[in-house]
Amino acid sequence: MVAQGPDSAKDVYSHFDFNNKYLPGLLKKGFKKGRTDVRMACIQFALSFLVAGDNALLAQVLELKGFIPDILRSEIKEDRVSTVNLLLSTLRTKVVHNKNISKTQKVRFFTAEVLLHIASLYRWNGITDVSPEDLKVAQGSEEVGKAMVRELVHSFLMDLCCSLKHGITFCDPSLGTSGKGGNVVLLHFLLGLRPATEDQVVADLLSDICLDGQREIAQEDL
């Protein structure tokens, strides 16, 4: 019903109880072979507000503390490849690349906790339910799925955390010497990533987050 358009999405939003105490529990109703599970239905319902809603509604949905973030907090590492792709592609298109969503709104939504849950996808162990076209992986389907999800999450986090244009990073000409707090969200995210840096891809992400802001400053000075 939400997906029918902006007016329908607004109508559902105005009548739906997003504080219902049973809502988070629905996200724990996992995959049932051969049919859409309850968790997937909840994810599709939540994302439909981002897809069908206008920018004003999208901003309101992003302010709901326990709605879409609860999806990322619960069992995301066990989700199917198609579900992970749907989540990340929708968030990238409708939030990260949306010029009508301010950097401040993005920072409030993508907290350090949410970012760490997204980064947990580097250790994904869910179900491979799609056939990759571009990845050339010699191992079985499980390894193919892991490679696909790692590529998806790495691309997403690089865009979100390293892009001055689209992401939550910003230039600091003082190189951290101004005495101000700086980007606390990225700082806490980086600190949370440190135990996982034995994974080379995670280490590359951490390095790029630290370096890309300064590259932007150098390019501006040229």
C-alpha cells in the first residue's frame, strides 16, 4: 500500500504506530524456504517509505530512531544476498545520494552504532540466493555470496564515509588541530573498527576514511 505513491505513503505513516513494542520482534522472524518470511516483509515495508515517499516524508522516516536502524541491528549478517543488496542499494540511492537530505540528517541517521552494524556484513554468513554475473569466484556458492556481500558493503561504506559530496565526512582544514570535536560519528566508527583490521578490506576502509578528507583539502588547494 505504501508503494502506491507519496500520498499513500503519507497516509500510512500518519496512522501507523511506529512505537508498537512488537515491531522489533517481527524482524527476528527469519527465512522460511520457498516463501517470503516475516522479516523480509518488514524490511520491504520500511524501505517502501524511502522509495515511495517524498523528501519531506523521507526526512521524517529517517528521524524514527528504532525503525530502519532496527533492521540493521538485527540479524543482518544472516540475511540473504538479495536482502542485503536491497537494503544497501535503497539507502545509497534514497539517502546517501539524495541531495535533498542534508549532511546533518545523514550524520544523525548513520550513527557510529548503525555504521558498525553495517560493517558487520564484512563477516556475512547468510544465504546466497542470487547468481553473480560479474564476480569470478572459483569456490562454491557460499564463498560467492561472501564475496558479493563484502563488495556491496565495502562500496557502500566507502561512499558514505569517504565521499565529501555524498557522505558524512567533511573537510577539516586544521587537520584536527582546531580544538573542536570534529566528526565524532566517524571517530567512534573508526575506534569500533580497530579490532577487525586484521581483515585487509576493513583495514583499507579505515585507511581511506582517514586519508580521503585530506585528499579533498589538497585538491581544493590546487
